[in-house]
Amino acid sequence: MDNQKNKLVSVAAVVLTLPLKMPQLPERGTTVLGQAQRPGVGEAAEVMIAAARQAVPVINMSCLGTGPNSTQARQVLRDANIQTKAMEVVGDIGMKIQMIETGGYYASVLTTGVEVDISALELTKVAMQPGDLVYISAGDLIHSSYRSALGQWLPTIAAEVTVVMAATPRISQIDPHYVSQVLPYVDVLTCNEHESRFLPGSVGHLSCGYVAEKLPESAWAVERVGSHGAKLIDGHRETMIPSLNVKAVDTLGVGATHTGVLLAELVKGRKRREALARANIAGALAATKAGNDACPDEAEISRYLDKIVF
């Protein structure tokens, strides 16, 4: 593996989260009794925290504001040894209300704030080195400011810098044209089975789908398949990388954990099969714990590595 000078730069929105636990999600026009949990930070913050827990340098380029939500997010990121290099703006970041039913499945409502007020000029202030990795979110492409910043900045990044895009649960609301504009600069695409349905073309057929036509020839994709693990897909083959067999307690934050660990292992220079195997283990272990801050560290993941064949 390469040395630890390389870093992860996250160019994706950070918001405050408010988890609400309830027996089941309410039906339209009904009310259920729930219990509020401690507020936290979510979206890209969960991914960054998972990556930082693997002992890689992480930089946040999501805008934070002057309000109380931003103050809390800034402190949480600082406690996780994550640097924020985006400038402070007047206002506050949005909030994500997470409704979590017994069994761990959930639905969310997201509000928007200053976290998407990003500019290409700010992004150019981060010195990118060969071997660094950039994380972007397809879900944030709904915002014109985000699309504009990426459209100006991504073409300037050196080929030796890896760009990873996560589809995220909001991919179903994104105009496929916006996604297509970014795909030529994406080296790795990650999503789950549900999200893959809303990508342009078929992520499961990279050699012939519209996604393959837009992605660079050397690009590859990860499609998470629940407890079974994840598919590693490139233009030539599809390989299933298994996961641990666990009993899920809470699925909140599992996708972010998986993505964060995958990013960290790629920053370290691990081969993609081992990077994905470690991400699978991290996601499985996170599902056995309550809450969205359940990512294991590198040592815990390593203890389980010999339990799967990849």
C-alpha cells in the first residue's frame, strides 16, 4: 500500500440529523407515537467519519454556516479529526429528519441550507496530489450551485486523482441529464440495488449500458446487495464480494459506513477487491448496532477479514 500522505476530500453536503424512533412508519393521514433521539450529523458527514475512523486524512468541503446546526456539525467533524476548509457563510445547514421503525428500516425528510453554497473557487484552494480521492454525491446534483461548482472543478483535476460518486437515496429525484454530465469524470460509482434502477442505463451492464458510454473506460462500479455483500462491476465482468452473515438491528447509516470505508481503503492504496471486502464487513458490523455512528475501526474490520472469501 501507498503511504498515508494521501487524503480524502469530500465535496458533498453535510446536514444535521434528528432521528425519531417509532413502532412503524405512519401511514398517510395518521400519527404514531415516537421517541426523539440525540441530534447528530448526516449525509456526507457519516461517510467522512467512517473514513476517518480508518485512520486516513479527511477534508470537508461542504459549506458550514454561522447557525447552531453548523456549530454542532463543525464540532462533530473536529472531534473526528476531519478538517473543514470551505469558508464559513452566513446562515445555517439543513436538517434531515429520520423516521426509524422497529427493525431498523427508515424514511427521511431533508431540508436544505448553506451546505450546497459551494463554489469552484473554494474547491481550487485544496491542493490535490496524485493518489488523493474526491467524494461527490449524485443526490446533491439537484442543486444548481453544486452542479456549477463540479462542472468547473472536475475537469481541472489530475488523472491520478480518483473521483468516487455515490448515487445516494435521492438519486430517484435527480434528472438523469445532470448525472450524465458528471459521469465522464467519475472513476468509481457506488450505489445499492434500489438506487441502481435510477441511474442512466444499467449499472449491472457497464459494458453496454448508457452509464458505460459516459464513464471513463477504466471506471468500475459497486452495487450493494444487502446482506449478500456487493457486486464489483467493470466493463468486462461482474464479481460478487460476499459479506458477513449478521442479524441486523439498525440499517441507519449502513450505506454511509460502507462507502466511507471503501473510500478510505482506496486512499490507502488497497486493491479494489480487498477494499470492497473491508467495506462489506464494516457495513455488516454497523448493522448490528443501533444509531448511525456505528462504523468499526480498521483493527475490528481486520479481525473478520478471514471469515469471507474474496
